[in-house]
Amino acid sequence: MPDTPPLLEVRDLCVRYGRRRRAVEALRNVSFTVGAGERVGVVGESGSGKSTLALALLRALGAAGSVTGGAMRFRGADISAMPGGALRTLRSSGIGLVQQEPMAALNPAMTIGRQLREVPGLARATAEIVERRIQAMLTEVRLDDPARILAAYPHMLSGGQLQRVCLAMVLLGEPSLLILDEPTTALDSRTSAAIVALIRDMADRHGIALLLISHDLDLIGALTQQALVMRAGEVVDRGTAQEILAGGSHPYTAGLVRSMEAGSSAPPPAGRPHTDGAPLVRFSGIAKSYPLSGRWGSGAGRVAALHGLDLDIAPGETLALVGESGSGKSTLGRILAGLDRADDGAVVFDGKEIGATPVDRRPRDLRLDIQMVFQDPDGSLNPSLGIGRQLSRALASRGAAGDANATADLLESVHLPAAFASRYPRELSGGQKQRVAIARAFATRPRIVVADEPVSALDASLRRDVLDLLRRLQRAHGTALLLISHDLKLVRWFADRVAVLREGVIVECGPVARVLGSPEHAYTRALVDAVVAGGPAGIQFPARAPIF
Amino acid sequence: MLFFLLKRLGMLALTMLVVSIVVFLLLELTPGNVAAKVLGQYATAEQQRLWLEANGYFDPAFERYLRWLAKLLTGDLGESLCYKVPVGDILWPRLLNTVVLGAAVLAIMVPLSLTLGVIAGMREGRPSDRAISIISIVTTSVPEFASAAFLSALFVFALGWLPGTSAMSGGFDWRELVLPVAVLVLYDFGYVARMTRASMADVMTQPYIRTALLKGLTFRVVVLRHALRNALIAPFTVILLQVNWLLSGVIVVESFFAYKGFGALLLEASLFGDIFLIEACAMVAVVVAVVTQTLADIAYAYLSPRIRFAGGPV
Amino acid sequence: MTRVRRILAALRHRPVAAIGFALVLFWFAAALLAPVLAPFDPVTPLTPFAKPGAQHGGALLLLGTDTLGRDILSRLLFGARSVLVYAIGATVLAYAVGVTAGLAAGYYRGRTDTVLSFAANVVLSFPVLVLYILILTTIGASGLNILLAVTVASAPGIMRVVRGLTLELRARDFVAAAKLRGDGAAYIMLVEILPNLRGPLVVDACLRFGYVIITIGVLGFLGLGLPPPAPDWGSMIKEARQVALAFPHMTLAPAVAISSLVLGFNLLADGLRDPNGRG
């Protein structure tokens, strides 16, 4: 139908941030179309320009960004040339955008109700009709108890609830195109599976076209028909979602798919299950709670992180601790390292009770025996000190030579050139920083390393290399590893045993293949199902979202 | 809330106690002779000794301090050595004059600085933003005594529009208030304006502002309804704390324009070593500081719904 | 060397900061070269009440003389010396005390923090100037006492800034990593935390330095500055205030001097703070 223009047409779009010499090309010659009711995915890692694309389509780049070439047409109308009124109409009832962080996307000082009622499309209706429409919409996005939601401030709701509110807000304007910018990255796996199901359901019911922006190939597969792959501001590959998931036609796509599939490749040769003999670490009856700070700085009760947790870790084994955010899994790692203290219970390391001694008062050798790899690569290295200095200090702590040669060897063990010793953390990429952090942890020849979400802050294509490295060092030194993660795919591929943590207690523990293959506990089953549900299209979705 | 207020009240009492002891000790170390100051330099040594004895100066320092403290608790501030009248008689009228001055300054400075700060922060990086930022840097760089000199030279010497002193000897005259107020506003507004600008600029980059714009609301509505309230939380507390700063500026301005206020009184009392008057002034200063700080904290907690739930692990 | 060049290159793109830098440089040069540049001795009386541009013994009185007949230009130049010397000394001393206390309070927390923070709050609950007046009227006005008064009054503010930053930094993972490799409190505070305070503290120091200059001026103005006849900008305004309506040049010259010096530091701080160099 050459007469009717497509819903959205983007041709040779170029976007630039900054001015003159400091300008950065964020998008280069991006072209694609979205037809009415069509679902298109945009895949790319951080920095690929995919979020910029969403903002450019709504002319919301801010003062720093500008469109320097190409055209964007919505139902044939040039978006760049729209006057103020037409632009507002486009935003309110043409294209709706759901942003990445639902908590940040809502005004913290206004109730949900006020924020929903001010949607411009509702302005012409009477208060009663508005109220009814909002109630209906909240029910539609499966928020129970609309009255409570409407009266709440954003901080009183969970991430999943907030994302539903954002979706409802956008849908109230009845857009014909819905842009979703990483709609599930801020959510845990079960919640995001529910949101994915909801999005699909809503798009079906209202016949809305989707433009889904994500780094997550599973999500793209679950929700879209067509997909583009973006890298450094350019579209490098395109095709149907199936083609892209199968590796596409560009080597970059193939690499991306491979790194995502880390979990489904053949399991590693089984580690040595040291389940017999004395454990290296034994947690017994660990309890920990944190004070909730009240409005006036006084205590307003406590929130329990762990209560009465028991767990053993054998020498040299890889034990994965899984659970959703807030389940207390990071706390356990910090208690072992002495960075946090349990309220109750014992931590026995190598036959000695250490749980009551904070790290500052532990003997030096004990400190060096337990090392950590942290989640955030930016926080884990001191930004003001050179890499070499930070590593040599760790080497010297065990009495080893901390000279330039030893540092170079250490860097080499994590596949980094010796010249990195003179660099500062800001000159390194996230993956490189995390390698340095791993090198630092193993430099003291520890007997156990606690790795707290070691790759979750990294781009998918880097994760596998970093994990391979971690495993190689661990094997080489016979170090035990406590891997804290929410990512079941990674755990399945990486760990010997897995312990499932829920609300402060271990609900299930055993070899990975057994626990994740045929889970006994209902919660473990729900976790495993959530991963499958978020997986490639064609797999059955639960009819209703699980309660969270 | 009650617990918080009680804690603050305790803090206030403790601070006042520590401050009064420190002031007392400082004055105890003063090399000058109190009796010589009070009786004049022609008094004989015997007269001085008798005066000191009559006023209990030969008692140990802590005893004299406790006596003063006991009288303070009954509301008696003691007698001024310099003016030879009860401290209250001279302190309260002077304080009232300063409250008039301070109220006039705040009434002009608050709307001015908030408006400029919001305009600047609303569209960060625009010429209007740069202009407002630079103006506020320039005005905060000119100390009160320097701008008093500039404004006097212009409005009193060159143009002859305003009186050069503000002693109010012929009763209250608003024209005598203009220059002192102008000097204080000029020095203080820039700081609040810059705070407001920073806060506003920060809020304008928040995703929820984008959400509001992408709903299709107009920029005006977004600024007024979504940005303003969040952006004014920080400046509001700064303004309350500014009251404390104002007290410093007031000393300079009152001294420059011979305005009979609390600041000038404090300076005179200090130069004379008038112990009970100094103690009373210091107590007033501490009460003002702690009360404004407390109000700022309460206001902050009420304005920001998030703070109740801040803290704790995630 | 490269760092100097980098700063100069950065200033080229920030005209506002460059103006600030020029003002600061101007007054530092004036202070250094005062004995060479000043046409007269700053404390010798010449012709009282001379207007700017008058002559004295064939030499030009560019800015006129004061009530005692001393050359105002020469007093300004020598005054730059004393104000900069005392401002630098007081700032350095205040930072030594404030940073040490702030690191200790922020790192150790607990009782150390309670005691130090209470002491700081007591000092901060005075209006600053009241504190100066109380200290200086009791211990007497002199150069050393000005240093002490400024230190006592500024250190708590610096301590608060450092404490806040330290509280945030000590929770970072690199501090945990340092503890795990066996480093003690002193090493962590000085090597791991202190270098990270550099950026915020440089900006803070620029602003605070400007404020210290104002304070020294105010003290001079209130008669609590350097004892006469030392050339002091604040005292110059105080001495000329009575005759300012007839001879405004006597107050205007030192007022311009102190304002431009403070402005220089504030503009510089603004330029250093804004990493994007807008403007």
C-alpha cells in the first residue's frame, strides 16, 4: 500500500551530542519502519545509541543532543518540524515511552493518582469518567487494590508495581506506538516475566505497535517479530527476530548470541565435589537484621535479612547462592568477609569461629584467606590510585614480591598487558576493571573468594570472558568460590552446587543439575519457570502473572 | 516527632551551656581590669578593690558562673557593666530593631533569589542561566562593608537620594533602612540563588520530568507542577540556615550605618568586655542558630516524602 | 609541567574562569612586587586629603591620599601582601585541622564522630562573626590571633565536608578490599580516602579562601584586624568612613581591591567546578 505511509518511518537519522570538537555521534544513518500493530526490537549493548533513538523519536534529547540529519515521520508527518501543539499531541496520544527505571520515572513528591489524572487525554472528560477509566486501566495492568495505589507515593510501591503504573500512564493516552526502553532491567526475574506477559497481552488487546529496546535477546525473542542490531550508533544487522536469535548475518550478532547462550552450552566438567570431609566454611544459625530509619532519625523497627541460615562450603568447590534482590544473599558474603556482623549464629572458617570478629580485628592471614570480587566495577577500584599500585599492595600483603615484574605477571594472568600498571581506573572499561578486581582478589592466595554478582554490571558480550577467567584462576589455585547471583543461567553453567535463598533462609541446596533440573521447593520452581518464561518465543506463558 | 524535638531541645540546652562556659572562660582570661573600665581610670586602687569585692569578683570563677547561671534560669540576665542598666532593658529593643532589618531583608531576598534561581536552573546552559550565575558570583564576592561603601558613594554622595547613616535619631524612617537592607540582600541573595539553580537544574534532568513532558504536558505545567516543589526543598532549608549568616552581616552593616541593632550592641559589648551583655547576646545567637537548624530539618522531612524510608539495606 | 599546561589549555575554553585566574594572578603579582611598584612608603604621611591625580613633590598620587596623608595606591599594594599572607596561612591551618578531624570522624564514626561533631556544631552554631569578635576581643587583635580565630571558625565547616565525603567513601568496595588485604586505619584514611577528596576540596578551598579574605577585611573594618599603622584594606575603609561622603575615593579604592580579589577566587572556583566548561 504505497498510499498510506507506515506508522513510523525513520530514514538516515543522525544524532549528535555536544558541540564542535567535543561532539559525539550517537546515531549514524539509522533507518527502519514500524507498521501499524507491528512489533520491532532494537538490540544493542550499553552505548550503542538505542536509548538515544527512543528520545530522538519524541524530540526529548535535551539541550545537549541534536538531530543532524535524516528524517523521522509519524503517520507521514515530519516529527522534527512539528510545532509545539502537534508535538504535545504526538507525545500524549501518538507515541508512548516506558522508561528504564520505573522508580525514577515517577515524581517522588506526587501521589500516583495525581500523576495519572494529569494525562492530557483525560482532560476533556468529567472527573467521574476519568476516575472510572483510571480504575479500569489499573485493573487491566493487573494492579490489585487501585484505591491504595492511587493514594500511594512512588516510594511506597515495589518496582514491578511502579512499572505497571508507568505502563498504565502511557496507555491512558491511547498511543498507537509504544516504545519500551529496557522495561525489565530494573526488575528481578520473576517480576520481569510477569511484565513481559503483560506487555504482550496489552499490545494484543489494544493493537498497539511496539518498539522494544533491549540488550536482552530473550526479551526480543519473546516480544517482537522484526529486530535491528545496533552497535556504536549504527544498525549493523536486521532481520526477523528468529533470524537474529539464530545468529543473524553479521559477526557481531553472532558474538552477541553466543555470549547470551553461555548458560545453555554444555555444562562444565564437574568440579571436585568435596562434600565429604570437613567443610572450609560452616554457617550455622546466621541471623541478621537492619534497622529501618524512621522519619525523625529514630528507629522504626527492623527489617530481617537473614534468620537462622545454615550452609557449608567445601574447600575448592563453587557454591552458588541464588535468590531475588532483598533476599539477603549479599549480606551473607559480607558476613563471611567480616565486613558485616551477624546478630546471631556462628561462622566457622577452617575450624575456627570468626563470625564475631570484624575484619579490622581479624589476624592478617585470616583476612587474606577470604577475598571478595564486588559487583560494581567502578566502586571496587580506587579511582585516585594507579592500577599497579593497587595490585602490588595486594601482592605484598602476603609477603610476596610486589615489584613491577610480579605485577606484570599478575596482570598477564587476567589477560591484561603489563602497561596497564601505570593506568588509572577511569582509563579502563568495565570489563577490564573487573579483571583487575579478580586479579587483586587472587593476589593474596586466598582459600575462598566471595564473588558478589561479579558480572551483572557488565555488558553481555563481556560476561563470558570474565567468568572464564574467574574459573581458570579458581581451578589453578584450588580456591573455593562463593558465587552470589540472581542469574540462574549463569549459575547452571558455572557452579558445582547451588543454594536457594528466600527471605533469609535456605529453602533448597544441592548439586546444580539436581536443584535446577528437578526443583523440589515451590519457590525454586517459580525461579526456574521465570527464566523459561522470559526465554525464546513459542514457550507457554503463564496465563496470569505470578504474584509478587 | 516528639522524640526528635526533645532531642533537639536537649541539644540546644547543652550547646548553650557549653557556649556560656566557653565565653565565661574566655573573658576570665582577659588581661584587662574590669573595675578600671567601670569606674574610669581615675579611680584609686582601693575604690577598685571595694567595687570588685562588692560585686563578688574575688569569689572563684566557677562560683560566679553558677551564680550567673542560676539567675539566668530565673530569667534575670544580670546588669550591663557598660550601660549600667539591666541587660534585658537594652537587649530586647535592640533585638527588635534587628528583627525589623532582618525581616525586610528576607522579604526581598527570598522571592528574588528563588525566582532567579528557578529561571536559571530551568534551562541550564542558556544565556539567561549564565548571566544569573555570573551576577550572583559577582555580588557574593563583594563584602558587605565594600558594597556599603559603593552604595553610599552612589546614592548618598553622587545622587544625594538617601541618608548616609541609619541611626533613626528622629524616629523610624524607612529611607534610613534602604541602604542597610540593600547591602545585605546584595551579599546574600547570590548564594541562595545559586543553590536554587543547582537544585532546579538537577531536578530538570530527572527522568520523572521527562515522563511529564512525554505525557504531552506543556513546559510551563511541568515546571510549575513537577519541578518546583522538588527543586525548592534544598533551597528552603538553605534559607533557614541563612538567618544565621544574616546575623554576621548585620554586625557589619549596623556598624557601618550606625543602626542601633543587636549586631552593633554585640560589638560594643565585646569591645568593652561587658560580660553579662556578651553572655546574653551569645545565648540569643545560639538560640537563633539551633532553632533555625531545627526548623530546617523539620521542613526538610515534611517536604520530602522519601526521607522517611531512606536508609537501610536493599 | 604538563599539568600547568593542561590548566592553561582548559582556561582558554572558559573565559569566566580565565578572568578569575587573571584577577588572582594580578593581586599575587602586586603583593610580590609591592616594594618595587609602590611609589611611596605605605605608612609615611604626605599631603592629607589629596584627591586622586594630585601631585606630591613631582610624583603622581594616582589614587590620592587618606586622612593622614598616606598614599592610597602604596597602601593597597602592601595591603595585598598582608591579606594574602594571612589568608593563605589561615586557610592552610584550617585545612590541616579540619581534614584530620573530618577523616577521623567519618572513618571511625561512633564515639569519635559524636564528640568531634558536637564540638563542630557548637562552633558552627555561632554566627561566624560573633565567634571572631568574641575570640579577638578576648585574646587581642594581632596577626597570629587572626590566624587562630580563622582556624577555629573555619575548621568545623571543613570537617563537615570531609566527614560527609569520608562517610560515603568508606562504604565503597575499594575500602573493603583494602581491609581484606590487611591494611590498617591510618593507611586507608591517608592513601585510599584522602586522594579522592582532592577534587571537592580544591573547589571548597577556592571558595573558602575568598571567604577568609572577606573575613580578614571585615575584622579590619570592625577594628579587630592588624594593629595600625599596618596597611590593611578593611581598616582603610574603617578609617575613611567618617569622611567618606566628602572623599569617597578613600573607601572606594580598598573596596574595589578586596572585591576584585575575592571575585577572582570565586570565578576560579566556578570554573573548576563545572567540568563541562560551559560559558
